[in-house]
Amino acid sequence: MNNYFSYDPRLKIRLPLLKKDWEMYSISFQNSILAEWEQIRGSIPDRIKELEEEINKKQAVLNQEENFTHSCILNEEIANLASIINDLWIWFRMTQDITSAKSHS
């Protein structure tokens, strides 16, 4: 399955890397990919929790920060972490979209 997933250093998880349309894979191969993805997907809430804790720490520092330039840097870091969380939630919902689309076929 390593050929069908690629590590994303920004998100710090492996993401699907499919070289052809989903329907082009056999049902058994789709199930293998989904099983692997479910293991990866299961780690996403923990990753989000880590990022939220990091945001909370940065916000606590920001609340005490008096240097405008440093405040701007902290705000940018917080925004970047929030963006990662948003992308992780999108990926977390990915399987729900695939399986619901399959059940409607």
C-alpha cells in the first residue's frame, strides 16, 4: 500500500495517492485502500488535538505579548495551524464521501 499513499509533511499524515480514477480499481483493491486509509484516518483526531494544544499555547503567549512584530508572527503561526486543522478535517471526512457515494450507486 505504500505506493498508494504519500506522506504529507505539512499535515504529518500519509494521504492517498491514486494514479487512476477510484472506479478503475477492483472492489477488493478499493477495500484494501479503504482499510489502510481507515488506520491513517483514525489518527487524525489525535493530530488535531495536538495542533489545538499548540494553538492554545501560542494564544496564551499572544495574550501577554507587547511587541507588535512578535504578535504578528504569533498570529500567522496560529493561522497556519488552524489551516492545517481545517485540511485535516477535510481529509477526515473523505472516506464518508467515498462510502456514501458507493452506497448510492
